Amino acid sequence: MAEHSKFDSERYFLETLERITKNRSEYKVLYINISKLKPKNRHPKFVKIITRLFDNLVMMADSTMFVLSNGDFAILGKNITEKIVNDAVDKLRRGLITDPIWTARSSSEFTQVYNPEEFDELYRKIEMMVNDENRLVDVVYRNPVDAGQMDAVKEHLDFVNIVDIVKHQSVIRLENSSNFRCMFDEYFVAVKDLNQNFDKNVDLIGNKWLFMYLTQSLDKKTISAMSVSEVNNQAQKISLNLNMATIKTPEFNIFEQYIKNKNQSLIVEVQPIDILNNMKEYFNIKEMLHKLGHEVLLDATSLEMLQAFNVNLLGFDYIKIFWHDFMDEYSAKSGEIKQLFEEIGYNKLILAKCLDEKAVRWGIKNGIRAFQGPYIDMLEVAMIRKKCPNGKRCAAADCLKRKRMISGYFRNMCEYKEILERKLG
């Protein structure tokens, strides 16, 4: 039996949208944002129950349903009327009345109808979901790695060409409405690729403590891979997500000298849990990095975390906030959020995991000017394809994949790598 990709449904949906291009005027798409619900309401079994509520709609509208990997589903049909949509929303409202989505926002943001002239926007949205290679692997259908498997995992790393699974992603700064510049490039190991290289039935991040232990080995391999990167136009600043213990290793000393020889500086991204485990060591590491001319970034934070702790006492140079849809609910407290951001310093803030324009709009509204995520990647790719002689012949997905890679055959298939590597700004 053929193995199915996690994104088969998305790809089939994209192919269907392409097939109906010539007569798209006959169609509409009803999109249901299950991924915006509380976790208990987007369990796979619950999603199956929800999809059954739409069986009649699918029959009445002569339509096809696509259940996507994040739990969202899209219904493409010729007879999707306002009454059909309203009936579907009422069914969902009765079943999910306790979910905050009904009290925090209008149901129109939960269910969206795409008219034919909006299909290109929908296509890009689904394409970004497929192309976001930095998504964490799905832990629902995998067994978390256990301590007895760690030796086998570390041994397996010796046979993995780490260069093939190291990716890079830009953090851009919005100077004004039409002027972007690349602040720095983040280099990271694509955990999904690493997982597939080992055992697809084992989730390497399912046990966070064991994964942190594993990343100490990954750190050393990642910084070694950087020295053989085929990316010629690296940003003046680069960032790496490292364990604090890695900073005091011989491998880091060699790498630090390497980037200094290239007249680059380093931003070390540290996890909150790593700092909390050893606060004294954090201050030692921060002082050491600052003396070397480098900077420290607090990774993977949330508004709740920033409100609970006085992060200014820890002296970070940057703070990365992960976007999620429910941050829209803070619009009523925008005064408090802006005060918090002002106290931290707007220039330190980066909004990451930006999946769409809404995330960027929220950030700008609250004084943030630096962004990272799939939506930013696609903006970069759009500009690359506009300037590249092969722009219309290469698929956006292929261009994005090549841009993220630091080496390898597929990346080398690009005929205009100087354009591929060009930085915004």
C-alpha cells in the first residue's frame, strides 16, 4: 500500500482549484477554521463528528469536502447559498457554544466563504500550509521517544547528512509600508526531516526533556554544517537556537571564530525552560556572548509569559513572540499590550509564526515591526520570482524550498542563486 503524505488532502485541493480555473465562476468554497477551536474541540475524533454535520450540505450543494491536516475543512461546490452557510454555522454554534470562538469573535471569522475572485488568495493560504517545513511533527499518531531509544537516535545522527536538513528563514523588519529589510537569518534543523530520517513511528519531540537532551548533539552538528553552507549571501547577522551548554563547547569556539572571520555577528536563541533551569548560568552565558560582540534572543514566548515575568531583568537583546489566532482577543486590551511592549522596547520584539497577513497587521497595530514565518517567506519568494528570469517557470513551492535549503542537489537546480539569496532591503 502506498504511503500517504500528511498534506495529500491539501495537494488534492490545490490541484482541484487549478483544474476548475477556466470555469471557476460557477463555484464557491466554504472554509471552516476548526484549528481555531480549543484543543479538546479539534481532536481528530471530534473533527470527524463535525464533518458529518455537513453531509447534507455536501449533497445539496453538489460539492466536495477536503479535510485538511490541521483539522480545517473546505467545501467546494456550485450551489453554496447563504442559507446553506447559515444553517451550517447554526449547527456548529449549537455544538460548540462553550468554545471561546463564539464569544470572543464573530462566527464569520470561523466560517468563511470564498467567491471565485478570492480563489487565488485561498490557493496561497493552502500552499503556505503545505510549504511550512518548520511545522512540528504531528504527535497524535506517533509514539514519543523514550530513554531506551536515545542511544539509537544519537547513533543514527552520525549517519545523517545534517547539511541536508538544516534550513534557514529570514526575520524581516518593516521600515515603512513599502520598505522591508532582512534583520537576520535564523538557521535551524528541520525536525520533521530529522524525524523522517529516523523512524516515522517515533516522535522525537514527544518527550520534551529527552528532546532537549538530543538537541545538545544536534547543536554541535548544526554549527559544523554552517561551515559548509553553500549560501553565499548570508545576512550580516545570523541566529541559532542553541542550548546554553553548547556555548561552552570547543565546537562553539571554532564556529564563533568562523563567523567572526566572515565579519558576521551571532544571535543565540535560548528557550525559556533552559534559562529557568539554570538562571545563574544564563547570566554567565549572556555576559560571555556580549563580550564577544554577540546577542541573546528569548525564543518561543507568549503574551501571557511576558505579562507574568519581568523579562527586562534578564537583559535580552531580542524577544520572539509566537503568533496564534487567539491573540486577536487582546484587541480589547490593546492599551495594556502597548504599555507592556513599550516597557520591553519595541525594537526588541519579533512576531514569529506569522501564517497570514492578519498576524502582521496585529503586530503593526501594537507597535511591532519585525516578523518571521510562512507569510513572510512567501513575500520574499514573490519578490524573488518577480526579479528572476525563471520566475514564471519555477513553482513558488520549489522556489521556497530552494531558498530555505543551505546545500544540496535540489537547491543547486536553481539557475539564479544570486537572486535566490538576495536579501530584502
